[in-house]
Amino acid sequence: MLLDIALPDMDGLSVLKEIKEINPSAVVHMVTGIGGEAIEREAKKLEADGYITKPVDAVTLINLIKSI
């Protein structure tokens, strides 16, 4: 799953936490345009499988999807 951190009704980190509680083996890569080390640390703490920042070029995105 590719999950944006900035969502309209809920932040992506909260969604990540819920997903991992329901299915700890779910593969979730965070995507964000707001960046920052604190957010990346929190995503890792919540067991995100990866973290990429926008803008994401097509090659990087394709390679990420293939790796999943």
C-alpha cells in the first residue's frame, strides 16, 4: 500500500497505526510532500515499510511498486 501522510479527515500516521494493528504483516510505504525527520522517525516507529517524499519521479515509483 502507498499511503499519503496528509489526508483530508485523518493523518496518514494514524491510518498506518490502525492498519498495522489490524494486519501487522501489511506492507505500507508512506508518501509525503511535507517531509521532515520527525515524521519519518514516527513512520518507522509505527512500522512503515518505507518512506518516500513527493514529488516522486515515475522510475522511483515503478521500482518501489515492483519491489513490493
